[in-house]
Amino acid sequence: MINNLIEYFRNKKILILGFGREGQSTYNLIRKFLPDQQLYIADQKENFQDNFEFLKKDNNVTFISGEKYLENLENYDIIMKSPGISFAHMDTSKYYSKIKSQLELLLEFFENTTIGITGTKGKSTTSSLIYKVLKDQDKKSILLGNIGIPVFDYIDSIEQNVILVLEMSSHQLEFMEQSPNIAILLNVYEEHLDHYNSYEDYAKAKCNIYKYQKENDYFLYNIDNKMLNMLVDKTNGITYKVSINGNPNSNIYLKDDIVYFNNEAIYNKNEKRNLIGDFNLNNIMFVLGVSKILGLDLEKTIKSISDFKTLDHRLEFVGTFNDISYYDNSIATIPMATIEAVKALKEVDSIIIGGMDRGVDYKELIQFLNDSNINNIICMPKTGHDIAKELKIERVHIVENMEEAVNVAKKVTSKGKICLLSPAAASYGFFKNFEERGDLFKKLVKE
């Protein structure tokens, strides 16, 4: 299988667009098998190649850097685009079919069973839980994709009988013309509006996860989600509709605390689990669906769900200090994630919000906070300061950074209650990523 991929690359004019983690991974794979082939690498950072000793020794690379790194893309046979690079406001018609990703080439050239998971929120938890379920039942599997592990780092060692669990972001899916055998679309909410021309364009990128499936493939999607109901129409695979609201047109649904799969009772929502809240129950319903489709042992699947620990920065319990419990939900980069976190924890007395402004609509969150029992809204820049102007409750605290936010939280949060970091905004401009933001919060809480 790896041979077919290498032949695809051989003697082609290849541009590696973006030289971050995935770009370096692509370079390493090609160089391993095609050491003398001419390559082209483009990155926005001026003279980026000076930071890599191995590039200085490679005489078969042409570098393009700086502001013009996105010019003349039509001149290449293959454009290996890093997910984070936006083509919004660019006419890609001349080279659309040349834009490739590691995930797309994996799906095209490898014959493994693939399970792809996407959604605005919940994809890392769902991917990791599916992986755990498979491993706990002695199924050979690898977790790859947006979870942080570039596909090409493992691709030359993938055995034929290994099940590949692939977390797939909208950026990875945007130009994709391949789909996994089992495609999961958890939800779509306003997000990444700085990367796309519209919310609908973002949602359509997500829909590529099922668009190219074959008739024996499976597609599971959230029928409760308004945008998905508008966009999902003709599907090639076997479709399962998932509804936590008990929609009568669904295949996997919740009714009277019981999850049903094609009208068969398979799970009680009151089972012991670390993944609290309805949004996590929704993720679990998809995992149960995959378990049934693959014919796995249901009792073992339920035990895996019960044992599964929350991932870092996803409603992560930091600890109780001075009789105040702290939770890190730095992953919450949209309003709905923050709303669901508060609903799940119930005893929130202080919440820290705010981050980068990406044009997301905050009306629903503002209404929710105004109607909530949360006593302290601690507002960081930029979106927190904007939201503060619309809040009608008394105890709104304007702060300038995380240090100040945590200090305020320690002073004002009632004993026996919860302080929650759930920013409802991206971290960029203030932090490298949501992980760095969450790590600082946890450090400050423990000091």
C-alpha cells in the first residue's frame, strides 16, 4: 500500500505548503523513499528554512517564503497543504483537484477499515473513546489525524488488518475527495469563521466526511443539529440518524433515560461514567452506534465508556482548593460548549470567559448567562469585555489576563461551589493554543 503512495509522488512537482508539524512529516516521508526528487516548500514565515539543519543539507529543495508564498499554486502537480492555511477569498478553481492532505491520501491508497470522526465539538473525546473501545476488545487499531499525530508518521508501518480511527478537522476535510468507511458527524456550530467565507462554507467542509462514501459504508450524524438538517441530503452509505432529543425519525435515540439502537435498548444514561453532561452522552451514543455496526461486545463497550477518563482541558477537574472546585474547559472555543459545560456541572458560581474575536454570535450565551444562577462572570479580553457590556447581572469582573482572572476567582467564588474556565472563544492572540491557556489556568489555580 505504501508503494502505491510513493508511486503517486514519484516524478511529480510537489509543493509542501506550510512547514509546521504536518509539513515536516510530509517532507520526511517523501525523503525516506524519494531522497533525490526535487521538492518545493512554501511557508509564510520569512527564511523559515534557516531553522532546520536538515533543510540546509538538502540540495533538491526550492524554498518560497514570505508574503508571496501562496502565489503560482497552479504550477504544481500536487499541493500538500497544511490544515491551518486558509484559502478563503482565493479562487482555487485552477488547482482545486491538486490540493491534497495526508488524510486524503491515506484513505485513497490504504485498504484498512477507517472510522472518521468530525464535529465542531466532541471529536477528540469521541475518537479517543472509540479507540479505547477497540483496544479493550483486542482489536488492532491506531488513533491518528487531528488528535495531534500526523498520519505520515505512521503510514509506512500500518498493517492491513489494523482499524484506523481518524479525528478529522474541517481544515483537513475542506478539499477532500475521499471518505472513511464509517463517518461520524457529531455537530456543527459557528466556529473558525476567520478561516472560511461563511458559516455554511465551514459546515460544508465538515460534510466531506461522508460525501465520497460507497454504498457499503456507514454514516452517522446528529439529526438534532439545525445546520446538519439543512445540509445532509443524498448519502451514498448506510445512514444512521442520532438524536438525544428522541426524534422519531432517528435510528439511535434517547427515550426515558435509555439509548436505543434500531429500537433495541442498549444503554442506560445513568450508568457510571466520567463523561458528564448531555453533550458527552451524545458523543457516547455515536460510540455505541459504532460498536453495534462493528458487532463488538456491548457489555465490554459499556465498561470502556465507564472507565474512560476525560481528556485534558475538556471539563477536566483540576482539584479542590480552599473548598472551591476548579474545572478546566479551555477547549470551549464557542458559546454552545460553554453553555453545555455549565449545564453539566450545575454548581458553577464563577466562570471565566473571553478570548479572540472571530465574529461568532454571542447572543445565546449572553442570554444564558443573564438567566443563569452564576454569581460571578469574570471577563477576559477581547470577547469577554464585549460580552460584559451586555450582561445585566451585578457581579461582572473585568480583567486583563488569566493571572488576574484566577486571582479574582479565588476571592469571589463561594465555598463549596465551582469555578469554571470555559472561555467560549479561541485562544489565539493571547496564547499559542487552548492547551497553553488551560495549562496556565491549572498552574495558577494550584499555586
